[in-house]
Amino acid sequence: MPGGRLTQQERQQIALGLADGLAYAEIARRLDRPTSTVTREVMRNGGPTAYRADLAHRATERRAHRRRKAAPRDPNTPPQAHGRDAEAVREYEETFTTVFMQSGLPKMTARALASLYTTDTGSLTAAELAGRLQVSPASVSKAVTFLESQGLIRRERDERRRERYVVDDEVMYQSTMASARSTAHLGEIARQGVGILGPGTPAAVRLENIARFVDFVSESIARAADQAREILHTKPETISDGAT
């Protein structure tokens, strides 16, 4: 399996594969590369609909040039936890950020959420976020306010009375349920239009089909979230307590 950076020819093959509607795994198989390499390459360079081989290649060259010119790392900077590769972690955070941006989050908000998800503690203060992202506290404040309003993070105070922003299993569950409720609301609104536009008319039939579809989807999401919460998030000590 070839290693090292992707070549320009490989990037062109990725672009052709995306245009043909191939899955990342199939593109990776044809390149004899890990699927994660292709996924990361596409997501950090515009996503599957906007990926351009020439632009991606130039962007990679610019990033490599910036790293070569970067000042030496402060010797007092602590090493990555668990022996992690700092560069690999940074690239992964970029990929995670791109995924969040494609789901509709603004860039700074996406960066903040990616930072929270990639910390071992699952929580950071505003000052810690500002330091990690190298941005102003005002930028962090705006990002976390939006994330909290969407139920994507929660706010709590630590033992030093500092506000911390948290992501965990419960936040993911609540966010998923909020999404299910939003989808269900769309179904309710669509069904209201049936009576207004006249049952049996083409427009009303279309709205009724939309309502039935989103009803099924929202109920399935909520049911799956409840099952996942019960099965996947069960703590080992809970099982032990119940087994006595």
C-alpha cells in the first residue's frame, strides 16, 4: 500500500470517482489507499460536491509550505496526551470541522464544536477554547452561544465556578431528539396545508405524502435514539449493580 502524500494524479482520480458517484471506500480501493485518507482529503477540500483536484493539490502545497516556515514549537509546550501525533490530530480536527460546516454550521462554530469533541474531558472553558483556536474571546462567545441554542453543547460550572462548555453522550441524545422534533413539526405544518389546499388536489396529495414521510422519519429517529441511549450508553457499573 503506497504511503506518503497524495499525488496530483491521485487527486484527479478522486475527483473522477466523485463525479461518477463512487463511495469513498471504492475510490480508496482503486488508489490502494486507506478509506480514511480519501475521506480526509475530500472533506478538507470542499466536500464531495465541491472537490477540485487542482485546488486541493495547491492547498496542500500551501499548508506544507506554511509548516516548513513556521517557528519552532515552544519547548515548554506539553506533548500530546497518550502519545498522539500532533499533526494527525490537527488534520483530523480540520476534517471534523469541514463535516460540521457541511451540515450548516458557520466555520468558527464548527471549529469550536470539533475542539470540544476531540478533547478527552469533553469540556473546555471559554479561555481554553480561545487558546486552542487562537481566536478572541468574543468569537468563542458567539460560537458557543449558537451551539448552546441548538442543543449541541451544554453549559455548566466547575468547582472553581468557571463556566465550561460540555459535549457528552447526553448532549448528543438531546440534540438528536431536538432534530426529530423539528422534523415532526415540518410534518404537522405540511398536513395543515391539506385542508387549506383541498383534500385530493395535487398540491394537497404532495403535502400529505411529505407529512407521512417526515412522520415516519422523525418517529424512527426518536425510537433509534432512545434505543441507542439505553443500549450503547449503559455504564458497566450499572450492569454490575443490576446483576446482584
